[in-house]
Amino acid sequence: MDHEAKLLKFPAQGTESQHPAPEQEHGIEPPVQLAPASASSHTHPPPIWMQRFFLVSTVIFCLWIGLVLCVLPWLPAWTENALVRDYSKLRWVLGTGFVRGLATGLGLLDLWIGISEAVHYRDRR
């Protein structure tokens, strides 16, 4: 049996292969490359009143949720309510200091986010 040696030819650097790309062999379109946005297609920011309304509503929401999460875990309503009345193991888990502290920590984080948004606000013009 004679074995024929097959020579592989690799294209030189900077030249392209004569073979089509694998995507083209199977009828798949190559990915589209997006051009960077030009100055003419620049979108304008929303109006100032809309930016400020969004800021105020975000800050109020963050402060409200933060206060609820900081205070509610330490009230009796946290474990004595209709949602967990029939589940004694869930009531026990919710009553542990870890879960109460975790909820309070999330509340403090939410308060921090709300205050930080209010302090660092800048109008986009």
C-alpha cells in the first residue's frame, strides 16, 4: 500500500484563505459588526423634569423599602402573621437572628443606595 503524503498549505500572515468560512459553508450568515455611533446619531437625554421625577421616585422607593426592611424584622408582625401561621419551621427560621439581621442589612444597603442616588445626582444635558 502506498501512502500518499498530503501537504497542508497554510496561508501566509496577512493573506486570506481561498476556502470559505465555516459559517458560509453551512449557509449561516456571519455576525454583523456594528459601526461606532457617529455624532449625528447622538440621542438627546430625557427632559430635566423627567430626570428629576425619576430621581425623586427612586429615592422615595429606596428609602421606604429600606426603612421597612430595617424595622419590620424586629416587630412581632414578622413571625406572627397569616402567611407563616401554619408553618412552624418557617416561623422559626424567620425568627432567627441571622435572618432578621440579613433583612436589616439589606434594608441598610437600600437606604444607602437611596441616599447616594440623591447626593450624587447630576442633570444630563
